Amino acid sequence: MEKSEAARVTGAHWASLRSKPELIVIEDDEIADADANDDIQEIKTRSVSPPHKKQRLPETNVKTETITSPISLFSTELSNRQDNRDCLDFKDFVAHPDLVKTYQFNFMIDIEFLFESLGRNLGKCEVCLVTSLKSLVMDAELFTQLKVTTCDVKMARYGTHHTKMMINFFRDGTLQIVIHTANLTYAQFNYNAQTLWKSPILKKRSETRSTNFKADLTRYLRSYHLEKMDELSEILAEYDFSEISAEFISSSPGDYVLDLDHPGETLSGYGKLYQVLNANNLIPQDHQKHLKVVAQISTIASPYELSRNIFLHLLAPMVNGSTFPLSDGALAVFDSGKQDNYDAIVVFPTDEEVKNCASGELAGAAILYQPYPKYYNPNLEGHRKALKRAFHRWISKVETGREKFPPHCKTYCATDDDYATLKWVLMTSSNLSKQAWGCPGKNLSPDSRVQKYKIQSFEAGVLLHSGQFGGLPLVPEYVSNTSNKNNSVPIRLPFSLPPVRYTAKDKPWCI
């Protein structure tokens, strides 16, 4: 097949790079503490050569009336055909023959990987990269020639532009929104488990009604305070979002106030999660049923206020309807769970699981936890002990096809029937960090009804619950995007439930 003009233009540019190893860059900003005086441990990048690429699986387009999972997995070239069943490839989106413009929001963008993924769209399709330019290696002249523009997101110290999202416009005037968990590098898509949510194809309407998703997404775009993002939000206002069955949960840097008695103004971070769950009656009013709250993440950042973990001391009790945030230490977490009938579960890969994965320790470069950092303080012991009680393995009893691919995905969910169904599930870019979810004000008492908090990073995700699907229950699914259970909505997960608790010999992967 004859190469496009754009391909010939870039050929010489990348020729010298193809023999060089790929860099797996660690998201070290995520583990940084918000205190500017902290001595942050420097984590260096690792250099690896990608393995020989296998032939892509042929696409299937079989129409079916079966309900499919709103959440999918990205395929990986290191998996077999069966484990990639119903999985999608990044190229399925950016190399689409009718794509005319794509906005790529991300933390890390490998330009060569992106250009190769675009295929024949390179130089024909407009590409706007929404990221912090300090982390982007670029050639201004080449970008102009290939219709690539940038939107520089300037971040304060310790904050990151961590959102992973694409907004794609097509030749017929329609668009699609894709929210996912992968940085745009070869390693991220092939060494680690990644998830995504994609909207239906959205059309323009002369008269469009506002939806929660539309209002929240456009509000998020305006929070950048950048001209290109304001223009994009105005374009989206012309489209009909009524076919979307999801809530948009995001974080934007800023100071916020959550009033538990009058949660009116739309918030960000953990305040937004509370508002959505509360508005949909998903926070238990009593504690008759035992709730299990799961956080499956790839990074555990330093605690806030010495020994408080953002999930164990804030998010978990919040979604259970318990008093939050909890007091310092492990005992407060144990007492709250016992008193209010809930478990807080953290799914995080063990040292053994990472070392035995498909790419060896290379996949571990994207998984971060430092129980004993350079700036270790004895007061942090309560944080470490609380996590030790909550840790569960990445690999469980039911196979998902991603056992050999440690996670870079992030999944939060809750169940009150021992995982037969899920009350709600959140797929997001947010790890366990105060920068992502928001850091409550210092010395905030657990009985405070008005909470001030500060967010430092950009994040994006989608929350699903049965009310969005006519009351059909959400059912975990592990090997495909469909389920053999009638009258239910399958939720594709890369890890299986119930998760298995760490043994006495298990240790979390640390870097």
C-alpha cells in the first residue's frame, strides 16, 4: 500500500528513534506530598525495548440485542485471542477512517506512539494535545505540518494533568467521548491492564436538553480557563447527550466547600462523588446491610495529616453514610467499619504478582507505593498499618485474562450482597491521593457538616448505577462484555470479585 505524504514526512524524523528503547515514565508527581518542604524521593525512568508486535485481531461487527458492558478493556499484544475477547485497541479510535479531529487529554504522550497509531489519519486528521507541555517532546515545525496543535495545561507544584480522555469528531458531524486510564505509550497499553468507557455516537440537535453528564463535562472543560477548552465546551453544547447513561465525575484544581446538609453547588473530587451518590440514593441511610467498598488502584500516595489515607479515612466511610473523615490511624478505620457495618478493601498488586507478570518488573514502573519514603515520619505508621489490614491481591479465584498484567486502571465500587451485584461502579483516573480527590482542611473534625478541601490535579471518570439502566442490576463480568445472566447489566472488570486478602507473606509492590 502506498504511504501517505504525512507518513513519508515523518519517516526520516523517526528513523533514528526506532532503534532506541522506549521509556516507561513513572508518574512520580502522584506520590508527592502537598507539603513543599517534603523531601520527595526521585524515581528514575526505565528503558526497555518493546517486544515484536503480533498481528491485530480482526474486528467483529455482529449485531446482538444482548446488553453489553459500558466498561471495556484495552487489548494487549502480549495476550492471546481469548483473553482479548471484546477488548478494544487505541487504533480503533484514532485510526478510524472517518475521524476528522481528535482532542487527546493525557498526562503522558509518546508522540511516536501516537503518530504510528493514527496510521493514514496522520496529517489528515486534526489533533489537539491537551497536556502539560513540560512533559511533551515536540517538534513545532513537524506539528504544524501534520495538523497537530497543543493546549498547554500549566500545573502548580505536585498537581498533575492526570485526565485520560479523547473527544473525537467525525466526517458526518457526529462525535464520541472516550474516557480511559492509559497514558499514550506502547508500554501502558501492553504491559498494564487498562479500562475504558465510550459514549454512544452523539449527534447535533437544533434543540438539546441539558443532562448531568453534559453539564458536568462542559463545566470541567471551562475549569481549564483556556480559550481552546472554552471553544470546545461551546461546540459540545450543540450536541444531544441524552443517550449517555453515566455520570461524569471529575477533579479540577481549586478550593471547594462541601455542605453535607445543603450540597447544592456542583463540586469536584470527593465532594462531587458525594453529591452524585447522595442524589441517587446510593448512600445507605442505615447500616442494616453489610457494605463492602472496593478501591482498585495503581498508586497510593502519601497520607494527609500524617496518617490519614484518602480512601480508608475519607472515601469509604463517606460512601457508607458514616461519619467522615475519620481520626488518625488504623484503629479509627477498624472501629468505624465494625460500628457501621462496612469493609474498606484496597486491591493492589503484591510484589510477587508484579515480578511474575508478562513483562516482568517493567509493568511495575507504573505502580507506585512507598511505605517507607525518604521523608518517613514515625507518625506515618498508622497509615501503613491501616493499609496492611485493607490490602487484597490483584489476582483472585476467577480468571479475567489480565492476571499477568498489573493494573494501571482504577476502579471503585460498592456491594451489599457479597458481590452478586454492584450498587455502583466508578472507572476513573483518580488514584489514592489527596491531590486527586481533595485534601480536607487541617484539623477538620469528623462531625463537621461543612468541609473545606483543596484539589491540585485534573482527573476524569464515569460512575454507573442501576438507575441509569431502568433498575437492572449491575453484575460483574470477567471474560467478555456480555453476561449469561438475564435482565442485568454486565460490568467488565480486569480483576475478579471477591478479592483475596493478602497472606502474612504477601508484600505490596513498592518502588
